[in-house]
Amino acid sequence: MNGEGEQQDWTSKRREVIQAQQNALEAQRREEHERATAIITKAIEAYRAAGIEPIPLQARPFTGTGTIRTSLTGWYLKHDRTLAVDEEGRFYVLRVPGGLLSRLKGATPEPSPAPLVVGRGARDGETFEIKELLQMRLEDPVRP
């Protein structure tokens, strides 16, 4: 019996450790998102002050070619038009399912948590600090 009680105690402690790690990771992600959103908000003010108006944003399908309409307006962060921010400062990865229905009706991408480092872990190896990427678009905006 004693071995069984020790096993349950170990399992319980292990579960607590995992939960604490998950909570810490979520708190870190929330803090990063809040800091990145503040940077994005300041960049939007700079875009407007520089006369860089928001434009209609289009998404790209996960597979295939072409673009898909969205109801979003904002600024692309990369020339390949895969990342953008909308007028409210929300961050988007503009990739959507590309079925016939989306091509006809358009798509509504969901905002993603804004990162401080864009492209971390991406396959192409391109990483930018959000502040740097936003500054690049101030100096060289993606035009319609």
C-alpha cells in the first residue's frame, strides 16, 4: 500500500509542477502580447502622422495561389503580405483556408497574440523585432 500512496503523491506533485509551468508560460505570453500591442499602437500613430493610410487587407490561402478578401483594413508588415496589423492594433497572420467559399465570400482571419519577435521559429529563418519591422514599414510601406 505504501508504494501506491507514494505513486499517487508523486503524480499529484508532478501535475502541480506542470500546471505551474503552464501558468507561468501563459503569463509570459500575455505580458509579451501587451508590450507588443503598445509598440504597435505607437507605430500606428506614426503611420497616420506620416500620412500612411490603412488599406484593405487580403489574406493568402494555406495552399494554392491568389488572394482572398477580408473585411480588415490596416497595414502589411511584410512585402509578401502575410503579416499585418489592423487599425485597432491587432496583429494578424494572413493565412486562411482557401476553399471556393472563402474565395467567393471572403474570409475573416482571427487576430493572433502580438509577438515581440516576429518569425521566431519560422522555417524561412527571418526574424525581426516587432519594433524594427514596424519601423521598416514606416520607411518603406507596402502599398496597395
